Amino acid sequence: MAEKRELSVTTTIKATPSAVWVVLTDTPCYPDWDPQCDAVEGDVALGHKIRTYSTLDSGRGFRVTELVPGQRMTWESAVPLGLLRDVRTFTLRRVGEGATELTVRHVRSGPLLRLKSNALPASSEALERFAEALKARSEGSALAAAAV
């Protein structure tokens, strides 16, 4: 049976799903608010490729395999022959008036996982930092929009 490792984090953001979605899909601006991100290249569009550059993993390529505006986005990366597969899913759900529940899930699987076990943190700390940074940016954007 293939190895599998899963990390997940959930947080509530005081902004609408559409406001969070705007920040989440504006990947060129990730370095402005995500301290772990150096750059993201490519467009967030179904079937398109994007490449992330971060303090954790530079130059990783992903394909956008699911895109439900305002609700869900999935990025996938795989090594040929199914030796290693990464799936990152971002899910937004409205919770009450003007609030959004964000869940970020990262699943890494495949026989090469044992060899690359250090490439995925043992805890969800990196995902938590991403979620908190997205929350801060989204809530700041929502406040700015309300002030206009």
C-alpha cells in the first residue's frame, strides 16, 4: 500500500467568501501577504499550470484541477508513474453574515513519500501560517472595501 500523509487547517475569516476568493486567486500578490511565498507564476484557471516559489519548496509546478469560484480550488502535482502526488485543496464556506470558513488541505501520497518525508512538515504549522496570512489579508481587504 502506498504511503499517504495529510495535513489540514481550518479558520474563520471575517470576510465574505467572494472577498476571500479574490485574495486567494490573486496569486501574483501572494508575496505581498504570505511571508512563506516568494512568487507564484501562472494563471489560476481550470487546467492551467502554476509554479510556486516559497521558503519551503521552490519551483514546484501544479495544475489547477478544480475551480468552483467562491467555493473550492484544487492544485495537483505528480511525479511520473504515480511515484509521488501532491494535492492542495482550498475550500471556502459561508458561516453566518459576512464570515467564511477556510479549510486548506494538503495530501501527499506515493511510494517516494518515504524518501521525501522531510519535504512535508510533520505538523500543519506551514498551513496555519498560510491560513492566518490569508485571513489577515482578506479581513483587511474587507475593511477597506467597507470604508469606501
